[in-house]
Amino acid sequence: MNRFSFVLVPLVVAACGPDTSMQGAPPDPMLPMQAQLGGGTAASAGGAAGGGSAGGTVSGGVAGGASGSQFVYPSWEREDIQAASPRRGEFYGLEAFRGRTVVVVLLEGFCTFCRSNVVVAEQLQTTLRAEGRDVEVVVLSDANASDFSSRTRLRLFRDGEAGRPAWREMRPSPSKHDTFVFAPSGERTYFWQGSYTGDAARWTADVGQAVRAVAPVR
């Protein structure tokens, strides 16, 4: 008598629409191997410990044996379109924040959850600054960056070029909701992989913990 075993595989659907940026992409040197295989959480080699998440991956320093040179400021410079920014209309990049802890979040203007997350990101900045930590949270958006103008006072950079080259400088296969923490030295100490599905509490806890690891109270 033949016996058959059936395995049910759960299907996960991103809350703000499918993101095909990772499909068919070559291995990403910015991610540790377990992240490229879609499993597990890697601890930050830069000391920014933090639990994994349903939609996030922690990495840092020289995770996965990658060269440390891959974990420093990218060279992109984009227009700051934030009306409340002292540098509105200027083209500059992350080097302007050297000496401070900086968090970069990739968000798309048309994405419902991105619009929600930009509010969460500003709340995190407010909390961390209230603790006496010198941190700047910035949004690297797409051609629709102006959609965030009425929702946040965070610095807004517009990457409106075809293919979003500034996003790809952050990592080769970028995804909306990717989040990066850079220490005052310019070293990237934490990375949250995209696929954010509305878990604001987990994002806030993990990114907040990563910032606190490299931004002591003044």
C-alpha cells in the first residue's frame, strides 16, 4: 500500500504590494549567507545586537565575511526636498552626517505602508533624541518623495533616476523598507531587510536597539 505525505507551505504576501526587486537577482554581498537563503537572523558584528523579525534581517560590520569597505557611507548625493530642512534644495549625501549616528530608510511614495512607516520613523527619532542621543533619521525615497512632505519633518532625499541608483548604492538588490544604521564613524552597523508588513513595534524595537548600541547618551 502506497502512502503519500503532503506538506502545506504557507504563502506570505507583502502588505504594500509585491516587491520583485530581489527576484532573479544574484547573491547580494551586503547580506550574510543565511539572509540570502531566506532564513535566520545574523547578529550584528558592529555590536548593534537586535532580534530578528518577520520582515527584517540584522547584519552589520563584516557579516558573512564580506569586505568591511561595503559597510561604509555610499557616495550618492540627492536633493533634500524637506521644507523644514535647513538644507532644502541642496544635493548632498550621508557624508554630511559624519560624527553623528544616522538611520536611512528606503520608502516609496505611493506605498501605503511606506507612508505609515515614515510616521513611525519620525516617532523613533523623537524618542531617541529625547533620550539625549545624537541621531538623524533620513528617508531615501523615489520619484514620488514629495508624497511624504505633509507626513513628516524627517530629511527627505529624492532618488528619481531610472533604476534608483542611490538605492542600489545602499545595497545591490534594494527593497522598500530596507533600513540602515551608520555609526558616527560612517561604519554601517545594522541592516533591516525590507518586506515590512506592518510590524511597527518590532521595527521600532530592533532599529532603536541598534541605534542605542552606537549612540550613547550625551
